[in-house]
Amino acid sequence: LPVISGLLNGQSFSALIIALCAGAIELSVLAGIVLASRDKSVKQRVFGVLGGFAVFLVFNPIRIAVTLYFVGSGFLSFVHEWLFRSLLLVLLIGYYALWYYCTGVDGRKQRS
């Protein structure tokens, strides 16, 4: 498992990046709910999963970097355990809702 070590705010730190840090559970849930949307075409579902993975893969390194910023502060536990876990869930639900709406109820793109 990768370890990130460095100096931040004058303090040295070492952080173990485990599988849960990658958002594997959230990615699995997202893939499951997108692929289970049987009213969408297979192509839409595949692109939905790939798009969701891309969004998570952009957001997650930012989440890890911001979490590391709080190393040595009294807020680290809150940021790591509550804030970013909650944000991953909101991101998952938000992405799915946006994807579902944008692909249309009957599998065609919505028109305004």
C-alpha cells in the first residue's frame, strides 16, 4: 500500500493510503446503480459508469490532498471520517441524478 510522507505546516507526517481511500466502495455502488437502470440503453449505462469513474477519479485526489492539509489539526478526524465520506455520498447521488435526468426518462436526451 502506498504511503505519503512529507512536511506540512512545519510538521512531518506519514499517511497510509488504503483501498478505502480510493473510493472503491462508492465506485462499486455507482456502477451498480447505473448498470441497474434498465430503462437506459446499454451504451448510456456504459458511458454513465465511465463518466462517473472519471468524476470520482478527479475528485478523489483533491479530497486526499485537502485531508492531508488538516494533518496535525483538531479537525483531521472530522474532515477525514465525516466530511469527505459524506461528500462522496453526495457526489455519488448527485452524479447519478444528473446522469439519469440528462439521458432522459425513456432513454433519449431530455429537451427543454
